[in-house]
Amino acid sequence: MKQALVKLLEKSIQSGMEARRLPLVASPRIEVELTKDPGHGDYASNIAMILASQVKKNPREIAKILLEGISDRDGVLDKVEIAGPGFLNFFVREGGLTTLLDAVLRQGNRYGSSDLGKGRRVHVEFVSANPTGPLHIGHARGAVVGDVVANILAAVGYQVFREYYINDAGNQMNNLGKSVLLRYRELLGETAEFPEGCYRGDYIRDLASELLKRDGERHLGEDAAKVAPLFTDYAAGAILEGIKEDLRTFGVVFDLYFSERELYRDEGVEKLLRDLEEKGFIYREGEARWFRTTAFGDEKDRVVVRQNGAPTYFAADIAYHRNKFLRGFETVIDIWGADHHGYIPRMSAAVQALGHEKEALKIILVQLVNLLRDGKPAAMSTRSGEFVTLREVVDEVGRDAARYNFLMRRSDSHLDFDLELAKRQSNENPVYYVQYAHARICSILRMAAERGIAAPAAGEADASLLRLPEETDLIKAITRFPEVVEGAARTLEPHRLTFYLNDLAAIFHSYYNRNKVISEDGALTGARLFLVRSVLTVLKNALKMLGVSTPEKM
């Protein structure tokens, strides 16, 4: 409905300009919102006030011009009123919303999709954990946020590319190899002391055992410095394969796993730094090199090459983002842990120095997850060392519950994840509540089929019979779905879908508990089957975007 009203207003603005009743101005983005007070109509827009500020006129005068230009050929509106300083309030006629239900069934699995992105190429990088150990629940939240953001952007017409950046260069990888080598020697009877920075989880011992089984004792007498790279490569490869498998189990698949080492091939990072130095973005102080990030609003300049000649992580990140844009992506989206908040200004500066608009880089921050069991901090046994892994959570609560619960709050808000609640098959568990709505409608349709009642196709039902307030609420919720998807895409806020689904499921369950869908009244039965099929379509499409299954029986 919002989209229909936006189109009416767009046409009204255009006709006002053509008739020279409105000055020729760039038409602003039109916002139409549901009203909280029925006395103010069903929907309202402040577009007249926005236009008035541009053309320096009284907003009520602008509202009057827009009102006179609205042509409601489909007859969905009862009236439009001007209120307050210049709001336009839209009153939908009784039964007017039902005409929009046909679009739901006609579009089917495309309902909720749009061409907002117009095929523009978007790069989404997420997870990107160092291959030094298994993924933990913090990575899990970033994984599902990134995956669903990508799904939503694809649904609204963007070409989306999913990528995992493998941090496989640098000191942490050296420490990984050293850790496995020490465990390998320990397994062969040597006493090993682990220096600070080495990894101690049981998975390190497992890797050492696997390598011992493969290669035997032949590395025991070899020089540590020479053999360490072999241990590093073996461990990193094995851990990365485990990460890929865990992500597949979680429903997350990438188009590319990009190795940091590729950036250093043929002195790629060094050549880029020299180029930026020639352009004046990098300067030297002693042996160190600094990036002038303050020129783009950062609080201080940042080191890209240390005094000892070693490049910083920032240097590699500049090269990596240049690589993304060179591949033709118009927008680059990074999903980071919230502890990287301070890193945003320098990365934004780098993107601008590379010749791109500030808005070409978008950062989504993901906050920490507090793991609970029946409301109390969870104590889970783990073989990974210091954290609860993604695999342990998915194995305990299942993929659907894990994905849905990680999306129950804004990504930049702390999240309490209760393991027992996630497993509970009751209305207290949001994912169960939503999936049960889907299964319930499937059951209704099966019952109708068993009784020889065919569910009407688009245009076949007498939707004007859907007059109950609960039916109107359901129809409003159904027709709001495309707006929710578009809003989630514009703001990169996937939690909007779970909020919406929770509301839709609540409205449906309430309606079902108070009203019979299948009754002796054939026409009313047809109308209600038409309604619940529309709800089913929305549930199916929304859950698919979330990567959550749609069971037909529960």
C-alpha cells in the first residue's frame, strides 16, 4: 500500500510541476508511514513539508496542490485530508486493501522483491576470521548478519558478491605454525614451553596428531625456523576447511575466499604505498611511513609501515579495498566486530584517497553475544580453548534457531542468546512461533484439499468479504512486506525482518484462534483461504531471506 501511495504522490508532484503549480525541483524521497491514530487515517506523508522547505512556500499550500493532483484510479482510497502543518493523511476505503492481495499470489516467490538496486554490483565481506582456530559465537552472529544482508540486497535487485578475507599473512600465522610444531614435538616425547602468543586449544594438539600420522617423525630433527612454514600451511589449510564446513552447516556459502597473501604478490602492497606517497597521502618520519588520514576527518594519522619496515594491517586493508573496487564493485560493505569501531575513520579515509566517494564504503558493526542457559550465563564445555564455537551452538539448538536468534536485535546491540529458549517448542521461542504459523497454514490448506475445497487463485476470491478488524490487520501486514524488505536493504538492518515476522505471526495466530477459515459458507471460506495463502507466501519469502526453513508440519 505504501508503494501505491508513493506512486500517487510522485505522479501528483510531476503533474504539479508540468502545470507550473509547483516549481521545478529535484523530487525528494517520499516517505509514507502507517499512522498510530485511526483518526489520522491509515497512512500519512510529510512530503508537502519537505517540498515546502525547498521552494520556500507554506506547506499547507503545497499539500493542497498535491491533494488536488492525486488520481486514485484504482479506487483504494476513501479520502485524503490535510492535517496539522501540512501532513497528508490517507484513509483507505473499506475493502480497498483487499485489491492488493492479488499481487501477492500473482508474484508468488517474487513478492517482496524489487528493482531498487537496478543491477548495481555490491561486495559484502563478512566473517573473515583468522584461520588460527574454529569460529566462535561472535563470528556466528557476523556470519548470519552478512548472509542475510546479502540475501536482502539480492532480493531488491543488486548483484551481490559474498567474500571471506583470509588473514593468512603476518605474525599470528607464524604463531599458529609454531604452536602446532611444539605440540608435534611434545607428542614425540619432547618437553615444550609455549611462548606468549601461541595457541593452546585442544584443536592444536589434534592438528599436530594429524600431521604426525601423515609425515611420521621426520620433522623431529629439522630446524624449527625452516620447518615452521610447513606446519603453518598445514594448520591454516586444515582450519580453513573446518571453517568452511562449519559455515556450510550454518547455511553460509561464499563466492570467494580471498587470501591476504595475494595482496603481497609482485610487491602489490609496496607499489600501492609508493603510489599513494607520490600523491601526497603518505609521508615518512624516520623509517616509518604514515597515512594522512586526518585529511579526511580522522583524529590522527596512521602508520602503514613500521620503523622496522614491516607493513601494518592497515596497509594490507588499503590494498584489499583497492582490489575490491578494481573488480568493479560500486559499493563495498564490511561487517566487523564492534571492537573495530575506531578503525572506521581510517578505512573511510583510505577509500576516499583511492578516489571513491565516502558513501561507497559501508560498515556494519556487530556487537558481542552473551550466551545464556535459562537466563543464566552458560557454562559450556568446549575443546576449542577459550570460547564456545559456532559448531557447538548449531549442534545444540539447530541451524534455524541459531540464525533467527542472532537476528533478534540490531546488529550493533548486545545480544542475549538463551540456548534453552532457542530449543523450546513453544510460543516463547520466536523462530518456533513463526515457523508454526507457516506449518499451521499448510495444515489448513491440506484440510481444505481433503474436503475437496480448492484454494482460490489470484482474482478468484471475493476478498470484499474480509471485513473483520483482524483481517484488515493481516492484510495491512501482508502488504507492508515489500516496504519492510526495502527498508532493511536501505538501512542494512536485517533485524527488521525478524521484527516484522514476529508481528505477522502474532496477528495470524490471534486471527486463527478466534475465527474458522474453513466453514459452511463457501464464499467466505474461499476469501479466507485466499487470505491465509497470502500470509503463507510472505512467511515463505521472508524466512527464505533469513535462511530459515519453512516446515509444513510441526
